[in-house]
Amino acid sequence: MWFLWSMAKTFREWSVEQAVMFPPTVRDFVPEGHLAHFVRDTTVEALDLSEILGAYEEERGYPPYHPVMMTALLLYAYCQGIYSSRRMMKACEERVDFMAVTGMQKPDFRTISDFRKRHLAALGRLFTQVLELCRKQGLVKLGHVALDSTRVKANASKHKAMSYARMKEAEPQLAAIVKEWLEKAEAADAREDEELGVDRRGDELPEWVKSKQKRLEKIREAKAALEAEAQSAAKTVESAKGEGPPENPPKEPADKTQRNFTDPESRIMKGPDGFLQAYSGHVAVDAQSQVIVAQGLTNNAADVTQLAPMVAQIKANTGRQAQELSADAGYCSEANLKELSRRHIRGYVATGRHTHAQGAPAAPRKLKSGTRVALMERKLRRGAHRSRYRLRKQVAEPVIGQIKHCRGFRQFLLRGLAKVGGEWSLVCTAHNLLKLAKVAS
């Protein structure tokens, strides 16, 4: 019955073996106006990649993939929410939009990974070039800029961390174990020579002791690093608060302070779903078009230290300063409000927890009269729901949502503050490219 029906109807010919008369180009696979064409053409025509190209001076060896193509591939992949080099390789083999970017070339995952690592600093600096393209398209107004931060999981488990108190406890225990074994080995030299043979000294450390000794070395190294960081962090935070350096900086960190053995520069931070091993990413977002005009990454959970660097970066990136800036209570301090005043920026910085309906402090706080913080609280309370502070949630938070939820960037792939900083810059660059693409289309 089906056969009779199918014979009565004429279908289009379908043959996977059919050859085409004229060889297709990558533009035939993806329609005009597609993001793949935009990212590829922008990378080729509008970005200065001389820093990356200049790194290739050796004439010998097999010709590498073109650095411009590799850069376009990374930028497009980040725009698509693809960050793993293995997933990029697979996309180059299976997805026609990626073929339109690479010209049907198929770099393997190791090539992609090595290229990203080798040129990470230069790739991170593309942020300012893309921001300049956004400015030329009228996307950067700087009438109001919202500053916010988010915790992004590090490429490390929080269970691979050890607290300072546990370090103080474990160090003498491991040292005693290693010392006891070495004493026994020294006393048994003669007997072990006879048992093990002349080719071995007899006092080699067995694998279990080697691991304990290595762990002891790691603990001592981490313990010393925590002690140094405790004094440095105290000075930084107090300076950002406008209280000057502490008279008696702590000689050692608090017992609960932790250091991770997998990524020592990451930190335990509080996120919306509990504590995680993370870094803190910061973005300053233009209210006109949600373009990121400044970005930064730190391993300091205290946001208060980042307001001054971010407003300085806005000026450096765009050549002018924001007229208004809103930020949550994490950025509030006497020194930061003074910095906004010095730069002639109208600030709307929360001094405490604010209600959604009123945009003002939920309850009056006891603040020293005449201070900048007290004046800011009065300013926000007087403005209520009409206060410009209300723009913070509708400007900065959606951008973080787009990065983490829509494009799935929830964990760094690399380790170390410098490398994850480059990753964060690439993520922010991709965000601005997408905003630019909407205007160009």
C-alpha cells in the first residue's frame, strides 16, 4: 500500500553521491548576514593582530595554521558558548558555520589549545579593539555605567584545599613521619644492602614516603604563601576603605583561611549556591547598549578593592569618563566614594541591602554623620524608586546572566590568575562582538 502511494507521488531527487557542477565555497554553506561571516570578516579587516603575527619568525618547519584564522575561530567559538578546544575541533569537523570561519580547515584540539595558551595575553588585549569598534558604532555613551561582579568557578576542586589551621596541625605530623622513616633507614643500611643488592643504596625513599614528603613540601610552601598574603591583603583592603594601612598587620592568617593545591591562586568564595573555589570577575556595563566598557578579574572576594581600578580602566579604554556609576554595597567605602567625586562621576553606590521596590536601604543604618557613606545613604533614600541606582540591576546583571546562562561560561579552563584573566577578557570580548553584530546586521 505504501509502495503504491509513493509511486503515485513525485519527490525531489535525493542522492548523497551526486557531485556538484561547480565547487562550492564556504559562503554557500551559511547564509549572508550570519554571525560566522561577521566575526571572520571583522577579525580579518578590523582587528590589528600584528602582536600575534609577529610571534611567528621561524621560517623552518611545517607551515602552521594562519593565526588570523585561529583568532577568528576562538572568537566565534566564544560567541557560541564553546570554550573547550575539543568541542571546537569537533565543531570544525561537523558544523558548517565553523567551516565558514575556518575555510573548511580542521585544526586538532591540541593546536587550538596551544594557540590559545601561547597568545592568551594578546588575545585578551583584543577587548579594547572590539570596544573601540563598538564606540565608533555609537554603542558607548557612558551616560550611566553599572558596575557588578560575579563568582566564576576555578578549574580546581574546593576539596583539594587545606585550611591554615589544618596546615599547622599536619606539618609537624608529616615531618615526624618522614623523620622517623629516615632514622630507621639509616640504622638499617647494612641489612638493606644485603637484601636489596649492591646496585641500591638501601636508603631510598619508598613511594608512600615520597608522597608524604612531597605533601609536606606543598604544605610548607602553601603555609608560607598564606602568611605573606594575609599581611598584603590587610594593607590592600584597609587602603581601599580609606582607613590607611593597619597599624598592626596580622602576623599570620586566620585559621579558616584556605589555599588550594590544584590552583593556589584561586580562592574559596561565597556564591549564590554556597561556597566554591572561584575567581571574581568584574564588569562595567554601559546602560545604553549593555556593552562592557571595562572588565577585570581578581582572586579577592572583597569587591571594595576594584572600584578605583575599574573607573580608571573606563577612562583608559574609551578616552573619557562615565557621567554616572551605580554599584552594589560591596563597592561602598569612603575611599571609593571620594574617588568617584575626584573623577567628577555622579555615584549611586548602595550602602547596605536595598529593597527591590524602593531602591533604597531596607532599614536605616547607624552611620557617622557627615561621612560620604552617610551622605550617599541619604541620597539614595531620598531618591527612592526614582533613584538612578535602580539601573544597576537592569544593566549589569543581565550581562552576567547572558555570559553565564545563555553562553554557559560557568568555569574557567585554565589555572592561575594571569591565565584566567585572559580567559575572562576573551569572554567579555565575545559579548561585545555579539552586541556589535546586532548593529551591523
